Amino acid sequence: MAAGAALALSAAGGVLAYIPLHSPLRAPLSLFFSIAAPAEALLFVLRRREPFPRAVASLSGALLIDGVIAEILAGAHVRSVRGEIIAISLISFLLFLSGTGVNNSVNDRSRKVKKTKK
């Protein structure tokens, strides 16, 4: 339930940051979106790992993604809030898609082969 609420808040933050609507919730929700969207995508990619390391890895990965996006856009002299929101959305979506086809289960790799009788 908390993950769904975080997803709804981050989606609202992304929408508020992208459209030119002046609201007092625009800045905090867009900041929440910039951290939560990549973190949620990384949580989904790492869904079969242990909970605490998965949370730490997804949060640090989200901060890394935000920092790299800011550096790239600043280095190209095209930094804007809309550009960062689009880049974060695109990277988060691609991370989510990469997690849908991956089967990271340890049990699948260590499956025992049945012996056949001859």
C-alpha cells in the first residue's frame, strides 16, 4: 500500500513539474519524483534480493542516476527542470522494462536435474 502511495505521489510530482502549473506542492513533489521514480524502478529490478540491501541499493542508485543526469545536462548547457523530468522518466521506464524480463531467482540457477533411468 505504501509503494502504491509513493508511486501516486511521484507521478503527481512528475506531472506538476512538467506542466506550467503554479502550485505550492510543485517543488516538493517534483523533488520526490526525481528520487522516487528511479528508486522504485530499481526496487522492481532487484525484487528478488534481500529487502534491506535492495532498499539501500535502489536509493543510492536513484541518487546516482539523478547526479549523472544533472551532470550531463549541465555539461551540455541544456539544463532545465522539464529536461531532467523527461530524462528521469525515460531512464526509470527503461529500468522498469529491463526488470520485467529478467529472472533473478537464485533457485532457478541451482535447479537440480532429475536423473533419468536407462
